[in-house]
Amino acid sequence: MRILVYPHDLGIGGSQINAIELAGAVDRLGHETIVFGRPGPLVDSIRRLGLEFVAAPEAGRRPSVAVSRALAGLVERRRIDILHGYEWPPSLECYLAARRMPRTAAVSTVMSMAVAPFIPKHVPLTVGTHQIAEVEAGFGRSAITVLEPPVDVDANRPGLDLAQGDLRKTWGVPEGAYVVAIVSRLARELKLEGILSAMDAVASLPATMRVCLLIAGDGPARTEVAARAAQVNIRTGRQTVVLTGELADPRAAYDVADVCLGMGGSALRALAFGKPLVVQGEAGFWELLTPSSLDTFLWQGWYGVGSGQAGGASALRHVLFEILPAERLRADLGAFGRRVVVHRYSLAHAAEAQLDVYGAALETASASRMAYARELEAAGHFLRYKRRRLQARLTGRDTADDFNARPVAAAPSLQAFSAGGAT
């Protein structure tokens, strides 16, 4: 197969990193894979995986006619079989490009916590949780697959030589401090509330515990995050919060941590490094991953919604107060998390599952096109039949014998053509 993967952008972020890593795994299985999008920091990662990158035109408003035309042109020139859009704008642009192409299927992946209702229901859809899949099936989507965010468990694992000591000094982490790490885009939606809450929680821990909150990432909420970090550091009189900015390779931030906070793909990469994980959500949600809480996250995804923002910092403070000094507990939870991610979220398993989605999409698209071709053929017979009747009436030769001598295929009713969309 020839596959084009189109992440929603190429800045550092969970959905797009998953898209690129999965594209690389599919390519290694012998399928030509192209990544399409507006240039950004992740282009280097695309090239490191040996994938071809094709720059998209400026989009303007989304979905973009210019982008859809560019995709259609690539399909024609490169004979692409699959257009795979991640999140709603690329999903719609891929659908618009593929709908008139005789041999190409569009598929969609949405790793957000809700699916845009205007993605056409018949487009094959992949989501990240069983809970979302159930909701979308109730909405009437006919082809939906659960593919939990994959992790490259070889590239993300304990024991990598990532120069921890030097990085602790570079980032200004106090010597001997426990490190609580967040690797996240600094976005106002979903992320900001939890990041601010984490700062308040760490600041409220006893000074004797010497805890440093390491925040790796950048984004539109950087100003608010930096302002709160400065306030916390002034209030505590030490480097309680350290901002690294965006890291081209954020693995060192996971590796240096004693405990990680996160949601979605970032949470799973923390588990791959064998770190205890406190899952971040909204409205004050924080919950430690343990054997007893695992089933909750397998159902709803690595995210949650609490009862309100007010108690979020207090809930997180309680978890950190209990777990940070307990070295044996942290080691046990880290080993448990690593087993979970290797068993359930490996990139190799996800690549095979993704190929199954592609194969099913091509079969469905082929069947739909054959049905449409039969509709067009029947419509052609019907229109030719109507033209002959009109000509016969005009020439006075409208007799049953004349038409019995010139048989045509059985024609459906006008109402059938109207319902089928034939013209």
C-alpha cells in the first residue's frame, strides 16, 4: 500500500507524535508511507525515521480547499491508496480529496476526548478509548476501531544514556531534590488547569521534602505558566518550578523524573520509562495509576474529569506526599506501569492493527465504488431507454413490438434513482 499520513500540525504534541511514530512502524512493515503537513519541529523526527515529508500549502480556514486539492494531486501523481487524517481538520480534508478518487480511501483518527460530529459517519474512524467508541457507535458511525495511543517501548525505556546529571544542572534542578515531571504542550484547553494546579500542589509540600516540578513544553499558555512559576518560586524561596521550554527530544525529562504527571500519550511514555504515574484530567482530577485503578483508565483513557477545580491541588499534594518518600512503592509502581505499556501499547502491535484498518477501508471503498458504478450503469440504461421512447414518439414509431425488438436492461424507478443520488 501507499499511505499518506496527515497530522493536524507538526508542533510537539501527543497526537502528532503518535501519528509519526505509527507511520514509521507501518513503513518498516513494507508499506510506502508519506507524511504531509505544514513544516514544524517534528519534521526532524519524520526524517530521522526515514519517511518522506511533503509540505502542505497554507491552510487559512479549515477545512481548506487548497489543502484538499494538494492532497488530490498527490493521490493522482503518487497513486496513493490511503489518506489518513489525524483530528478533524485533516480528516475532512482527506475525505474531500478522496471522495472522487476511484482507488483511494480516507480514514480518520481522533485522539481528542471527543469526536467532531461533522466528520462523515461512513468514514472509517479510529479513537483512543473504548468509552469514546461506544459513544460514537451510538451516534451511528458504521466503522469505528479502538487503537490506544502507541508507544515505541524500545526508544522509550529505562536505562537510556540521556545525561541526567548534566541536564539537572542545565535546567537548574536543585541537587538531591525529588523531580516531579510534566511533559506537555502548554495549551489553555485541557492542559492549563492541571499545570497550574500541579504548581500549587508542589508548593504546598513541606520544604524538607525538597521537591522540584519540572515542566517541559511550550505553547499558547506559556505566559500564564511562566507567571505562576515565578510567583511560586518567590513564595517558596527556591527553584520549586523549573520550565525547560520545548524539547526536541523530551525523553530526558521523563528519564530524570521520580514521578510523572500527565494524560494521553505523554502518560504512556512516562510508563514506558518505568515511572510512577499520576493521571491528569480536568476539574481537579488526579489519580495514581495502581493495579486497582488500571481498569478505569483502560476504559476511559488516560484522562479523567473530577468534581471541581478547587480540590485538585489538595488531591495531588496528598498523592505526592505519600509516594515521593516511598522508594520501594515508586519502584513497584514504575515496574507495573512498564509491564502495562509493553503488553498493551507497543508500537509493533499498533502498526499491525493500523494495517487492518487500512485494509478494511480499501475493501469498503471498493465495494462502495462498485455499487455506485452499478447505479451509474443502470442510470445510463434508463436514460437511453427514455431517449429512445422520446425519439419513437416524435417519429410515430412508439409500438410495443418496436421496443420488444430492442431489449434494454431492467430500469429501476425514478424514485430509486433519486434515493441513490444518480443523475
